[in-house]
Amino acid sequence: MRRNRKVKILATLGPSSSDKDMIARLHQAGADCFRINMSHTNHEKLRYYVSTIREVEAEAGRPIGILADLQGPKLRVGTFANGPVFLEIGSRFAFHRDKVDGDVTGVTLPHPEIIDALEPGHRLLIDDGRLRLRIIENDRKVAVAEVEVGGKISDRKGVSLPDTILTSGALTEKDRADLTAALDADVDWIALSFVQRPEDLMEVHEIVDGKCGVMAKIEKPQAVERFNEILELSDAIMVARGDLGVELPLEQVPSVQKRITRTTRKAGKPVVVATQMLESMIQSPVPTRAEVSDIANAVFEGADAVMLSAESAAGAYPVEAVQTMSHVAEEVESSEHFHSILAGQRGEPDATPADAISASARQIAETLGIAALVCFTASGATGLRAARERPSTPILALSPNRSMARRLALVWGIHSVVTDDARSLNDLVQRASRISAEEGFAAPGDRIIITAGVPFGSAGVTNLLRIATIGADGKSGI
């Protein structure tokens, strides 16, 4: 199954998309990877999703990526003795470390790490930002705040902390259990929620130990401020615009999205743009013009993948949402401006043989009208370098590592095929030529470019570039 677009689609599974038939339909409609939201998924359901996706994968004959998205710390206020209360602007409201009966004067904040970290001037956003309070004093037992934006507050409403850095880290006990279960189920990506600092990723890497890719979700201002450090410790990035739009002024989110996307692209790592891309299609079979423009903007920016959340997980039109996203992406990528915009954003290659070869391969391919750029990649590094160049030429990634082929299903422009590693230079050419023809990328007389690392089987090395011509039989290479 060959896609007619370079950007990938990440679809979330849920009540609307939990059986095998629907997952197969979503894949057929355009979903390249599936997201399992651990906020709403127990371990039994996780194993069911993974085994079902693998069945669909086997029947489709194409590697499908699976991302397990960890819940992260969920910060909530306590409960109110007599139901919801209304907070007036200018009034004072206390957050208590100890358990109290909530009322209009205050409520328990059952997170001692927050009480310890709050300082005068720090903001608390309640109920997705509908209420805003600012701390005026804190004796580490009671933090007193002034109400800046008032409204109704009720039991267990969520708390966001745009100014406060928590020392407790991003992994909760639930996350650790979910992470272990996800690794046991053999997922391809782990997404870490509410990252604030690079140290948050270290514990995850220690547990993962290279078994899957680690994706940092950027959804807090603190992560934006330390983004370059976080990027260095991440295998991929997600611009999680939902919580980011709560804790940052909404008008800043588009520019933050562009900066994160371009910086991540320059680093040669996958970047996913997520949240509310087709929100209206949860209940409507057609999107709004603004939503179409939102998807188009992410595609024009060269994002590796765009994501559907509730649209595919709980919406009334999951297949239509995937189809709409795919059609918009195809239309954008066929635009006369698409490749010129990507070329204008392209950075200079790093001063390494691998990056120089990848940049040269893209330039040669576009100059000679090459049919396909074929990468032999065991570790994924050669494929990632090819995708970093954002070539107009199709990228065919051949890997002996099935888990890596699945991981690359999330990466821009890459069509992954699982195959044995090349045994010799001649086998390299013949294998690349045969698979290029079988997968519909090349015909007799077409030329392909092959990049690989020698000695064969050396992970992370790209030091060979070869141009081959597809033979008259449509399979062999010259």
C-alpha cells in the first residue's frame, strides 16, 4: 500500500475505533500509525490494541507504527463540601496542603509537590484555564492566591502551572507501570507527557533502553524555554497544542509550533503536530475551513506527522476524519509552492560523511529525475537523514529490523519495507532494484539512488552512494 503523500497520519484509538474492522478501515483510509492513549486504556486493552494492529499489519503487508502515550501527572484540586462555588475577581482563595472541606475560601490541593514549589507571582490555571489565580503568599502549608479571572470551580478540576517547575519529574507510578506494559507489548514509540526539563527524559530512557523511540510532548512553557536541551535527549517531538494553548497565550502557539517544527526538522528527528486538527469532525462529517488551513499549515511546515485525537478515538466519523486529513495533505503536497517552501526551510548538512552523502543524494535525485531514493537502514539513521532533506523524490527505506521499519512509519516521506540486509554490493543493487519495482516506485529503464553503510550490517553508518538502473526485466539492477 503506497501513500500518495509524504506527511504521515497518526490516529488515536478509542471507543469509536476499537475493533479490528475499524482499525483496518482507518489504515486503509490513510492512518500510518496508531496512538494508544494510556489515560483511558488499561493494560488488557493495550495488549488487545497492539495484537489487533499487528493482525491488520500482517494482512496489509505494511509496517504500522504504534505509539503509547503516557498520561503524565494529572494535577487536580480536592472536593467541595456543598458543591461548586463561584470565585469573584479580586477575592482571595487558599490552597491547603492538608485535607479541608472546600468552600468559597479555599480547597485542598492534594499535591504537596505543588505547595512546595509555588512562589508569589506564580499563576494557577483551573479547569483548562477558565479560572486564573496568582499566588500572593505561601508558608508551605497554605498557598493564598488572588483571583484574576473568576468563575465556577467544582470537585477535581484540573490545575495547570505555567510558571512553576515541579521537582517530582514527569513520570508517575501509573506511568511507570504503563511504560513497562507498553514495552512488554512491543510498541514502537513512547510519548512522555508534561515534560518540563531534559531530566524528565532520563528516567524514561533508562527504562526503555533502546527498545522503542522516546517522544517528548511539548505542552508546557517550561519545555518551550528549554526546548533545545529536551530535543537533544528525545528521539521525536510532539507539539501538543491543547495544554500548550492553556498555559501560553493562544496567539503565541502558532509561532511556537513553527519554531519547534523547524528546529526538530533541522535536527533530523520526527516532529508530530497534534490536538484539535479536525475537532468539528467529532460530530460533523465535514471540517471547517479553518481546520483545513490548520492541517495545510503543518504540512507546508514539513511536519513528519499530523495527529487525530478524539476525532478518530471517540468521534462519529473516524474514517471520514482520516480520509479528510489525507486528502488535504495530498492536495497541499501537489501544490506548486510545496517543495519550494520546504527547500527554503532546509538547513545546511552537518559536516559529516553521512549528512554530506544524504544531501548529495537528494540533490542528484532531483537533478537527474531519479525514480526513488533507496536507503538500507538497520538503525534508522540512514532513513532519518534522507527524510531530513525533504526530497521531492520518494524515499524507500529497506530494513532488516522490523521494529525499526515500524518506527520509521512515523517519519516524513518514508515507505518502509522489511528485508534481509545486503550481503554484498551486487546484492545491494539487485535487492534495491527488485523492491523498488515490486513496490511500484520504478519501472524498467528508471534510475534509483542507493545509500547505505559499509561494511554491511554496520548500524548508524552512511558512507555509500550508488546510482543503479532498473533492468529490462523490471527487477534486476545495473
